[in-house]
Amino acid sequence: MTVAVIFTSRRSESHDEEYAAVATRMEELAHEQPGFISITGVRDPVSREGITVSYFRDDDSARAWKAQAEHLHAQRRGIEDFYEEYSVTVAEVIRDYRFARP
């Protein structure tokens, strides 16, 4: 079973450079996690709203990512400094298909 962790947020208007560094590090760290499959995200610079979707092999892998020590620290920084609001949805992927032009 593949699990999608869907993180939606609205960024605060401060700490932009520090946020960018932490976000880059979290993406690098996610790639190192056992069970990690992929990550993709977008952010609207005007509204500061964003969505990041991470895919993991199973729920245990997704839970291990949430509990990873450096990620826990980043989560605390998010609450204290980086976000006005956020939500996390964890969902089982039932179907997945793609299209790509050659």
C-alpha cells in the first residue's frame, strides 16, 4: 500500500531565507528515509499558500518520517515561525497513473 502525506499550508511573511534553507534540507532528508518514494510541491508566491505531497511505501514509513528527529525540529519551527496555518492529510493511494509526452 502506498501512502500519500498531503501537507497544505499558508506561510507567514517572515523568515523567508531561513524557511527556504529548512525546506531544502527537509526535502533532502526525506529522500534518505526508508520507504520514501517521492515528493512534489508548489507554492503561490502571492497568497503564500502551498501544497507538498510526499509518497511512502506504507504507513509505518510515513510515521517514521513524522517522528524523525530533525524533521520534528523543523515541525516546531514551522509552528513557531514559518506558517500561519497548515494541515496534514495521510491517505492510502488506491490508484495511480501518469501521462507524459515523449
